[in-house]
Amino acid sequence: MGKWYFPCMTMFSVQAYGVEHAAAPVAPFTIPRREPLPGDVQIEILYCGVCHTDLHIARGEWPGTLYPCVPGHEIVGRVTRVGAAVTRFKPGDLAAVGVMVDSCRKCANCVSGLQQYCVEGPVFTYNSPDKWLGGHTFGGYSSSIVVDEAFVLRVPAGLDPAATAPLLCAGITTWSPLRHWQMGPGKKMGVVGLGGLGHMAVKFARALGAHVVLFTTSPGKVADGLRLGAHEVVLSRDADAVQKHANSFDFILDAVSAPHDLNTYLGLLKLDGALVLVGLPAEPLPVAAFNLVLPRRTLAGSAIGGIAETQEMLDFCAQHRITAEIELIPLQKINEAWARLVRQDVRYRFVIDMASLRAG
Ligand code: NAP
Ligand code: ZN
């Protein structure tokens, strides 16, 4: 792996888990991290959430995976070292890193705080070119990470660190569209799919005051949907129950990871209602033009959220005592967790306890 590195850059090795190719099991190996630059924060990773994106990318379901791949972009840890120019963090602080570790910082989108829509493309926490070490970035299934402080988040006091980790992707990815489409009192909102993203959307929608209807394929999740904050839960395979909501929604957030029929949900929107995709199935999804044209409906998408917005979301969570529902796992159980994710058997986010890596 020596050919990847710039000779002038000093680095150190850390333990990680990842895949060598699309069909390989997740297995331990060693990766490089750069020695902290003046603006960098080094974080000992305590917890890392398991996002369905980890699976899409590691398994090569989307184009462009760079191998070996070390996933993980829901990171909470303890600051161990800071560069001389760092002002917001000191050793001992709790800190968090999400889906991005850098962007161009100059384009109009970056300047307005929307780094996730950087015109050059943000530097993702994993699977992006690494301008410092060469090669590509490695994510949070690892013992430590070094990140520019501009992309490090503060973890507000009072939040459980393990249950906070999923907020760094599942949280911000659902928070951002809810804010953009102004969910609140008087709005009827749908959530499709009760997984990692979906369960955060239900919690946020309820906290913001919208009327929340959950659509799930899983009869076993109905009670949880209500407990998590949905006012109503509809089994999406019950066509009659679904149709009772025709032409009634202001907004539906679709957080489904696999191919499914969008036309059903478009038909549930009222005039000027929006169906917003955050889920990213690999295959194209057919849309009937009539379902958009009558009555003037919108189909849109949304990606994670900006850095300032992520901090705003974390602060909102601290204020409203919101965290993810998690199942804590040792890193050694990651293959089993991925298999369960594919079977829709997640309640509602796996979080890796990184102490398991240090324990060997
Ligand atoms: P997840 O925890 O696996 O949840 C996905 C849920 O989708 C499942 O729990 C299930 O809910 C539903 N589902 C799965 N297969 C289905 C099928 N064949 N038909 C209908 N429903 C199905 O996944 P996640 O981590 O929340 O991620 C969801 C998607 O969002 C992934 O594609 C991920 O890559 C994407 N994502 C996008 C962004 C972004 O920035 N836009 C950020 C993060 C993740 P029920 O059991 O309730 O039906
Ligand atoms: Zn994610």
C-alpha cells in the first residue's frame, strides 16, 4: 500500500475493519491516518453507527467503490490530539464526524453552508480521494480518525454517546429535508420505511409538531412506529389502507433502501405536495408522469445536511432528548449485522462499540 502515500506526509497506522472486494466478508486490517496538521483533530473512535450506505458501497451496489473499503460515517469519539491552529476542540472532548470530512469551501453551495452539495463534490468520510495521503479515505470502522476541525461536530452534554452516533447520518439526513420543507404544526407528513433513517424521521416529525403517518412493510414494526411517535401506522402492502390517505399529504419522506413503487406514494400527495427521496436504491425507479402532473406534485431528493445544520440538529436533539434506538454490537458481529440489515431486521440502528476493536 506504500504507493498511495505522499512521501512528505507523516502518518501512523490504526486498526480497522473493512472489505477487500465486493464479495469479501468484513475483516480486520490496518490503515494509515495522517499525523494531525495544524487544523486537524485526532479522535479516538468510541462508537460508529452502521448505515445502509455502508453496505451499498462496500458491496459495490452503487458505481465507484474504491477497495479496500473501510466504511463508517456515524462517528462519536474522544479527542486525543489537536493541531496548533485548532480552536474549538481540546484533548478529552467528545466529538463527532459524519458523512463528510472536507469540501472545496469556495463554491456558492459551500459558502452558504451546504457542503454536501459542493460543486466539486464533498470529500466523503470514506470512499473519496484522499488529498493528503493519496489513495482514498477510510471511515469509522476503525480505532481513530484525523479530521479538519471545520468538519468536526460538538456533542452536546447530556446525549448518550452511543445513541448519538446515528444522528451524524440518519439524523441529519432526515432533519435537513424536514426543515427545508418546513414540517411543523398543521402539516401532514408521511415516512416510508422504518429503518435507521425512517425512525429518526418519525421522531423529528413528531417533535416538530407535524401529523405523522408511517408506512411500513413490516407488521412487526407497527407498535414500535406508534411508540416512536407516529400518529398512525399503515402497512404498505394493504392497498385499501394506503388508499384511505389518497390526496392528503403535504410531504412524504421516502427512506427505503430497495426498489419499490413510488407511484403509490405520489398518489397520496395533495396539491403541491412533495415526495422526497432520501433512500438510494441502486436501480432506477419508474414514475408515471400523470402522478406528478395531477395535481401539481413534486418529486425531489435530499442529501445529508451541511455542517452548521448538523450542529443545529445535534443541539435540537439535546434540547428535546432525542437519540437513536440502537443495538450495540462488537465489531466482530458486523457481518451478521449487515445480513440483518438486508432482511429489514434492524431496530433501529446497529452501533459498533469500538472497545471491541481495541480488545482485539
Ligand atoms: P435501513 O436501516 O436498512 O432501513 C431501510 C428500510 O427500508 C427498512 O427497514 C424497511 O423498512 C424498508 N425496506 C427495505 N427493503 C424494502 C423493500 N424491498 N420494499 C419496501 N421497503 C423496504 O437503511 P437506512 O440506513 O435507513 O438507509 C435507507 C436508505 O437511505 C439507503 O438506501 C441509504 O443508502 C440511504 N441513505 C441516503 C442518505 C442521503 O443523504 N440521502 C444518507 C444515508 C442513507 P420497513 O421494514 O419499515 O418496510
Ligand atoms: Zn449514512
